Amino acid sequence: MALRYGFYKADNLSVQALRDNPHGIDLGPLRSQLPERLTTANARIDIATAPFLTDLARARQTLDTLHPSTLKSSGSQHYSLTLISRRHLRDNNSWMHNAYRLVKGRNRCTLQINPADALRFGVENGQSVRVQSRVGRVELPAEVTEDMMPGVVSMPHGYGHNRPGISLDVAQAHAGVSINDLTDETLLDELTGNAALTGVAVVVSPVAVLAAVLSTVDS
């Protein structure tokens, strides 16, 4: 039906025509569909719709609460941080992690953190840290960098190749940890209702400090 009534219907496209031409059908140069296909009154794409404009106030309020000056201490040098994801050019998400030439070199599965936040938490570059959200926790090396704004930390997505049943030898040797273990299923984008896979509230703690505290408690 889409072929029959689509933009190229004049070319007599059909499922049978595609079956008869398994190597494809040349439809010639691309033909513009705009502005004829727009159904707005002014024949323009309306990107400033009322729902988006109305939601700006909530967005500004949310960003204000994430500003470093408003972050509150929990009483143990731990501050609320916002976790965002990132990807690397040599990774293309996760499907290149089993190619040694692409994963060799420095560890790219790190927690990037601003120097000011690292100083607050007693985190040193390369130190193992624990990142904990409402739903889970992981441990990975810290990467202190000015690339991150204060109050925000970043982990790459696509890692966590240490799961049972994984048969990717190279990827397993560079397993890293999965940011999905920290994703909060109750966190939604209010405007669209979509799951919010970034902007998760987390706590960061140096693993060495945690080990010392647990040792003291045990003794």
C-alpha cells in the first residue's frame, strides 16, 4: 500500500515489481517533496509548537536545580550528580568492541568528571570509583577532565561485555561496565512520555574510601 500510494506511485511500484527486480529499481535523481508534502497552513515546518514552548519553564527549573551552586551535601562528602552517556568514534556503540585494532590502547570505559567535582569527592585521575543510582551501581576508573561541566559525569554506552553467554573474546577482554545498570526505569520525559536514558541522578564515591569505611565497620 505504501508503494502504491507513496510519492513514487507514478512509477508503478509494487511488491511484485520489486520481486521481479531483485537488484533494485533505479528511480533516477531524488525529487523534492517539499513544501507540497507539508500540511501546515503556512507550508512551513513548525518547530516552536505550543507544547514545547510551554515546557520550557519546567526545563529551565530542572536545569537550575542541577547547577553546582544548588547541589546539596548528603553529609558524607557525597553530592548529587547527573549522569549522561557518550559514544566514541572508534566504538560505534558496541558492535566494534570485538575488533582488537579498534579497542586497543587506553581504556575508554571511564567516568568523566570535572576537576572541581573530583576535588570535592577526593577522586584522582585513574582511580576506581563507584557510581550508584537508585537502581544499581558499577565501578570503573575515573577520568578527570575539563570537558565535563561541574555537576555532570559521563559514562560511555555499549560496554558491559562480561554477561553470561557472551562469546566475544576481544570484547570480553575489554568488558567495561554497562551504563544500563544505572538507568532508572521510573525516569520519564514529561513532555513526550519517553524513557529518559540520560540525566540520571547518581552518587560517586572513591572505591578506596569505601573499602576503608567497610573495614572500620567490620572491625
